[in-house]
Amino acid sequence: MHHIPLLTLISLAFFTTIAWQATPAGGAGSPQGASQTQDAPAQASKAQGSKARNNARAEIEQGSIKNGDAAPDFTLADCEGKNPITLSKLSGKPTVLVFGSCSCPPFVSSAKATEALYEKYKDRVNFVMVYIREAHPTDGWKLDKNQFQVTTPTSTVERCALAKDFDDRIKVSMPLVVDTIDDPTAKAYSPWPNRMYIIDAQGIVVDAGEAGPRGTAKSAKKAPAILDGLLAKEKSAEN
């Protein structure tokens, strides 16, 4: 049997103690370090989950309104909470409803088409733009290159402020009203992210359009033919 010298045993004990003390708090050699290592994946997963929620794509719903249905009535005010418009009081002429928000780039792009439509028919057709909930707020499904970087409003007043900024920057000529923060009109019409409805003089939906990124743009292209048909029908009925 070999005997280890006493001096060697003392040296080994000394250096082992020094090495243990030199391990950083929370390092791999300590219980705290092991805990932090185990928590790291959980924290990363939590961060990824939060990011996923913020960038989640809301589902587009077409709703239940069909051509031939009576258009749901509503009363909404403008950006300043004034000049309320009640849909049922617009009967007597066809009505075009345009739904959207500033954070929906395709809707902003369609403004030129809807403006041209308004200028052509404004003396014979009612037009109302309804500002609804945001499509791409910075705290939701964010688009980095969106010209309107806005957060989700938490009150009707905040939504009105966004609608006014949109109105000022895009120069909307047709009457613009704002859906209240609880979205009663949007719930009735399912217009998110943007949509156009065409209603006849008796308040019946003749074209329900399509909810979607290009919904308004698509409807604007076929709107002249629909409106011309409605106006011709009314003129014939008068004679």
C-alpha cells in the first residue's frame, strides 16, 4: 500500500477550497447558476410567445349580411363628436359605405379610387366613410413600413384623434364618421380590415363587397356599373 505524504494532502485540500470560492455566484458550479440555466429557455419561450401574440393575424370574417338584406341602421358622429349621421335617414338615394382605418395600407391606397367615385356621384349618391378599429397597430400586427405608426386606441376619443389625423393627411372629401370603441357598427357589418357596401335608395344591400386587404379597391372598380344601374332604375321608376 502506498502512503500519500501529509503535505500533499494539505496542498490538495487548499487548492480545492480556492477553486470552489473562485466560481462566480450563479455560475455553472452553483445551484443558482443551474437555476438560471434552466430558466433561460422558459424566458426565451415567454418572449417569443409575447411577440407572436403582438404579431398575430386577426381572422377576417365576412359576416352574415348578403345582397338583398336590409342594411343595419347606425348613428355615428364625426371626428369631433359632432354632425351625427343616421343611415336610415339617407334613404331616397343610393348610399356607399366605405370602412377602414389609417393603419391598413391597402385601404389608404384605395383612397384615390374612392375619392374619384365620390366626386363623380356625390350629387346623386350618399357617401359615408366609417373609421373602424386599426388593422396594423404597432402593438398588434405591426407593419414596419406602414406610413401610419399608431397604437391601438383605448377610447372613442383616441380613435377620433386617429381618424382626424387620417382625414387631414389623406384629405378625405366624403363625410367621415367614427365607430365607437366598442365597435357596434363593425360588429354589424364585418368590414375589417376594409370593405365597401353599396345600398339602394330603399336601404337594401345590393353589393356587400368583401372584407379583406383589397376589399375596398375591388368594390371601387365595379361600383360605377352598380351605381349607374341603380340610378337608371330610379329614373325609370319616376317616369
